[in-house]
Amino acid sequence: MKFTAGQIATILNGTVDGDAALEVTQLSKIEEGTHGSLTFLANPKYTQHIYSTNASLVIVNKDFKPEKALTPTLIRVPDAYQAFTTLLEYYNSQQKAKAGIEKTAIIGNGTSIAKTSYIGHYSIIGENVTIGKNVTVHSHVIIEDNVVIGDDSVIHPNSIIHSDTQMGSFCVIHSGCVIGSDGFGFAPKEDGSYKKIPQTGTVIIADHVDIGANSTIDRATLGATKIGKGVKLDNQIQIAHNVEVGEHTVIAAQTGIAGSTKIGKNCIIGGQVGIVGHLKIGDNVSIQGQSGVTSSIEDKKTLYGTPAFSYNDYIKSYIYFKRFPSIVKRLESLEKKHT
């Protein structure tokens, strides 16, 4: 698609610093910009590239003050990063969406699919499924019986949505996700073996939830595993049975959350974090990557380490962790002098 600098400035409520009639046809990174491309500058670490980029148009913060002569035209906005995101959303909205059901798809009895939605090749939709408006189900997706998918959601190839799952509107499920599989529930027997506990609950996913590739969300033993509005999950995340994740919490890749733990709103959880079961994590909690959480956490805490404790205490303690061998030698030397 082709846009002028003036058109883009109108979309972003920005101002043009340069040629408003300049046309761009593609997007690029600022360090890899080519003639006719649009890029943005939000991170100060990349400021050097604005003086050498070949991009024709750059979105910048309105208070940006160049220290050298510039070649590209600028669009000044309050927040360049947010503006570029808005532009990407606008660009995607202009793409012609597919609608209809491919001949190779299989649709079960009693299933309702809005006419504006799309079901891709070789996807299998079970019985009594409800799929809302403008939903895109890509190829090789399996959606089992009694599932509800809200409007404007997207399910990418090779994902599996098990029976009775409820999904809100504007959700994105990336490739390879498994939602609603059995929770890890087994009761020990006297002979040392284990008896499987039936997992009879569901998964409820609210609106505007993104779930990264190859992530898994288990159905509840009883009741529901719940993912709150606006939650963003990275790739390869494990959410166990009966877990609840509060609104607008973000969780980075390879984190695992054990059964029945409740996570609050607006939390930030780093990659490879492990959280044991039956805990309560408060609102606005930050957990640094590779931490191990073994006890409940109050609101607004920042944690690091295994077992995780106060981030500031961890950083102070780390100074001594590194020096521990030399500290031991000094103690041994002092002991010898006093014996």
C-alpha cells in the first residue's frame, strides 16, 4: 500500500517536518531503512541511525531535536512507539480479510459460524460451537464441541481448542497452542501407583488476550481456569489447572504456573519463572526472569532469585555471593590465628 507523509500524520494526529507529499510503500527498521520506506525512532540507543538511514520517513517524538542535518522527512508525535503501533494496526485493518469456509474444513452439527468469519483448509470444528463475527480460524486448527469464540479473534495454524472452552473477542491464539487439555491431577494409591483425577472444568479467556506459540492452558479440575482481560502470554508458557491470571498481566516465555495459583492484575513476570501451586500473587507485582516463587506475594512487590525475595535485597546480597569463596578463606585464616 502507498501512503503520503501527510496521510500518515493525519492517522497519527502528528505533524510533518518536511515534505508532506512524500510517498512511502513499505516499513523498515531504522538501521535497515531503504528509499521509499517508513520507520520510527523511539529508543535513544538508535538515535545514531537517524543520521545515516536511507528511510524516507521517520516517526519521532515531538520533542526530538536533531544534532546533525537529516535526510528523511519526520512525523512528530507525542509517543513514537505507540504511534508506530497504531500505524501497524491501521495497516492491518486495511488488508482484505477472508470470509467463508474452505471446502476441506469439517464442520460439526449445531455449529454456528458468522458469515464474516473464515475457516481455513483442513480445520475441524466440532458440534455446537459458536464462532462470532470476523473470526479467522487458520488451517489445521481443531476446535472441539461446545466451544465459544468471540468476535474478531484469530486462531493460528495447528492450535487445539478443547471442548467447553470460552474465548472472548479480539483474542489471538498463536500456532501450536493447546487450550483446555487435562490438568495434571493424579491421586497416589497404596501400591505406589497413581489414579487419574477426572478434569471436568473449563477454560475461560476474556477479551483482548494474546497467547504465544506452543503455550498450554489446562482445564480446571472443577470450575474454570481463568485468563483475564488484556493478558499477554509469550511463547511456551504453561498455565496449570484452576490458575487465575488477572487483567493486563504480562508473562514472558517459558514460565510455568502450577495449579490453583491466583495472579493479580497488572503483574509483570519475566521469562523462565517458576511459580508453585496454591499461591496468591498480588496486583502490580514484578518478578524477574528465572526466579522461583514458593510463597504468596503482597501487592506492588518486586522479586528476584530462587526462592524469590526482595529485588533490592537480592542485588545487595549478590555482591557477597560473588565474593563468598574469598570470604570463606578469610574466615578460615582468622580461625587459624585464634586457635
